[in-house]
Amino acid sequence: LQTAQFIAKTSDNVPEGLTRHLQKALDIASGLDDYLEKMTTQESKPLAELYEKTISHDWEQVHKEGKTIFKLPKECITGHVEGQTLKMLIHMSQAKRVLEIGMFTGYGALSMAEGLPEDGCLVACELEPYLKDFAQPIFDKSPHGRKINVHTGPAMDTLKVSRGIREQFDMVFIDADKNNYINYYNFILDNNLLRLGGIICVDNSLFKAKVYLKDSTDDNALALREFNQFVCDDPRVEQVIIPLRDGISLIRRVSASKITDDEVFRGVKGRSILDRMRLDGKVAYVTGAGQGIGRAFAHALGEAGAKVAIIDADKDKAEAVTKELFLKGINAISITADISKPVDVQRMVDNIVSRWGAIHIGCNNAGINLNSASEDTSLEEWDQTFNVNLRGTFMCCQAAGRVMLKQGYGKIINTASMASLIVPHPQKQLSYNTSKAGVVKLTQTLGTEWIERGVCVNCISPGIVDTPLIHSESLRPLVQRWLSDIPAGRLAQVTDLQAAVVFLASDASDYMTGHNLVIEGGQSLW
Ligand SMILES: C[S@@+](CC[C@H](N)C(=O)[O-])C[C@H]1O[C@@H](n2cnc3c(N)ncnc32)[C@H](O)[C@@H]1O
């Protein structure tokens, strides 16, 4: 465009309109990169340092000194916008394991590592050992650097011999020698190194337009042209090419089988087992969600995609948990209610229905635990315990159940206790144990009565859960005693119960009802 503009300027009789449009085309084209840079989230400090170190390094000199096999152009670096794009893709695909082929100084690797969860890992293959030493000190400065594992040598050899690479990846970034792209790609797919639904990103796939310009003779451009066509025709994948920088191909592995096509192969309604446990669009409530198990349940249901009403008798606690959920992008409301009071229970249900139009998941978790020797147990203690643990749970089941039966769909999950099965000791808690045994029978009865109308009722029986209460002075001496009764050798953490509540709340458990899911580290078996 600049050349065209120069020609126009130095020629006679160029129409004014042509000059104006040339200028406009130039403004549009030349402003793009700058604008993308400015509007893209700032890079982290270690990334900025890596960029500076790469750009200011004398690569020619390093090559002359024999430290690198090839003369490496600093323009190799992916840079800010592409780095953030890769990081975004990692987040969006929720990748945990990433393979990079062609690391250079590690800008792309570190950008992607920043998007990985704490236990994520990125395996980078790089031909030049010099580059590993170049990148490592900056990786070490970043809290994400430890996720990166660099293998030096020709990437094809690394892929073939390295055991660490035998596991599947969620995302692969190919950015090395262009004529080998097709070999990397085929090796990855032929050896099942990319999980189903995983993504291969390929850099430079437009190769400065040479892939579609008819007169291209450049070997790399021709290799990429052939590669793009090959991928486009490959039934194992879907492809889009994004015209960012020099072009990034996004290639997603899909299932293509002519051998078998049933629900086991394809997934129920086309959803994989993990997708079937998602709760997107569902409305849930959790009673006793202000702390402990209820709080963990509320987080779990929200993380799985549900909107969650946080119910607690303590207004401040309910609001605090609601805020936590909101911070994680989960839709949540708080309702203060004492579930031993019929009016509160009905108000809670009405409130949720008027706000969200339905109740799909009801977690009746609120409960109390009072201790006394049975011969001394007062009727007040008995009534107080039963009013919350059994009568309250029944009222919640009934009020939410009426809504669910009308909808023809619902999942009720009651919190029972291991105490419904065994008599935990040495603490004395007659009314608690009996009330929780009642919760199990309530669950079984409702579960069988309502399943045909689309409502499943199940319960979870946790063992002894490690809550602040347990560390009180009176209970602390009992902990050692309990531990000796638990095959798992530890108390339950509230997080040990989260997967169970999501499973029971999801469509994956549609055939389960009246079940008491015991999670106690084996304690009831000893
Ligand atoms: C375009 S650069 C990679 C840029 C890098 N992805 C980034 O984020 O900055 C290409 C890199 O691939 C490496 N490379 C070239 N051929 C290779 C091969 N056969 N095996 C492994 N790495 C190779 C080069 O040494 C170079 O560092």
C-alpha cells in the first residue's frame, strides 16, 4: 500500500478519490496491530522481561559463536497479542496438559502456562539447547514457570522417545519447522496424543498470504499450503484459520467413526460423561450453606453451572457465601430462613421460584448435633434436634418436591450421616443418630414414591468431617480415637463430598433414587 501510495504521489493525473482511498486503506491496515496491542490485556512482568531479553539479544553473534545451530531471527517470538490469545484458548478449553513444538525463548510457553491451573503442565520441545538455558531463569521468576518442562533436540525424536509425551494433551501448539508440520500433526493424531475435543493451534498458517497467492514458490509457504489443505480434508478434525498476525489455525479433534454409533460411543444426547455432570441452567438451593458442608456443596453446584440460593439461619453467613460465589462468576442469592419453621421453608421455596422460575436441585443440608448421655437426654434436646434434622428436612423435601413434581423434574439431596448406619463413639448423641436414621428412611420413601414422576431423592452420609467445631477443646481429645477407626487414616474434608453432590444433582444419576451415598473413608466398615 505504501508503494502504491508512493506511485500515486509521484504520478500525474491520479484522481483525488484514489489517493484518498489509498490513504484510508493504509490507515486501516497500519493501525490494526497497534490497536490490538493496546486493547489486549497487559502481559505479566516475567513475560515483558522475556520479550525485552529476546529482542535485545544478539542472535547473530550467538550463532557465530556456535552456541545455536541456526541463526534465529528475533521475530520468531510470538509476542504479546498472540501470547494472550494462546492463554485465552487455554482458559476457554480448560486445558491442563499442553504440548508446544518449537519454544524459541519461551514467550508462548510462559503465556500458556499462565493460563493453566496449578497442577497443569506444559511440555515444550525445542531444537536448540541454548534456548532452554536462555528461558529458564525467567521461567524461574514466574510462579507459573514450574509448570513448564523443556525437552531439547529435534521435536520428532522427542515425540517418539520421550515417555513424558506418551500421555494425552488437551492442547498442542505447533510453531517449529514448517515442512514438518504435517508430520507432527499426523504423529499426534495417529498416536492418540490429543484428547477428543482437544485443540491443535498452528502458527504462521497464512504465511504472509503466500499460502493463497498463486505465484508463491517459497518452500515453507508451499508446505503450509499443503498442510492447510490436508487438515481441511481430514475427517478427524474441524479447522478454522484466524487471520491474527501470520495466521493461527485452530484444529479441533472430533469423533468420526463409521464402526459404531450408539449412546455409549457418542454419549447420551451427544454429551460426554463429564458434560453429563454439568448443571448449566439448573436452579439449586442449599440449606445450611453459610458454612461447612453446605458452603462446599453450594460452591460445587455453582462451579458445575447451577444458579444457587444460599439458605442459612445466619443472615451474615448466607450473604458472605453468596458473595464468594458471585466472585467466581456464579449466579447466587441469599435467603435467611430457619428450616424448622414451616413459614420460612415455604417463603424460601416461593422466593426461589419467583426469582428463577423453577427449582431443579434441592440440597437439604441444615442440621444440628447436640450431645448428651441417653439417660439424660432431655425432650427439649430431642425435639430441637428432630425439628431441624428430620421435621425440617421433611418440610423442605415436601415444599421443594411439590414444585419439582409439577415440573416433572427434580433432584433432592439430603444430608444424612454415617451415624445413620453405625453408632459413632465415644460421643453420645442419641437424638442426632436417630434423626439421621430418619433422614435415610425419609429419603428412601420419597425416593421410591416420586421417581416415576421425575423426582429423584437421595442422601449423602458423611463420616466425621474436619470442621472448626472438631477442634474445640471438648472434641479435640476424641480426634485421635476417631482416627484409629478410619481406614483412610484421616477425617473427611468438606471437599471430599463435593463430587457426590454434583453427581446426584446431575442427569448422570437419573437412575438413582432412595440411595444413601456413604462417604466416610471406610469408617462404617471397621
Ligand atoms: C517460531 S519459533 C517458536 C516461537 C515460540 N513458539 C514462541 O512462543 O516465541 C520456532 C522455534 O522452533 C525451533 N525448531 C525448529 N525446528 C525444530 C525441530 N525440528 N524441533 C524442535 N524445535 C525446532 C526453532 O529452534 C525455534 O526456536
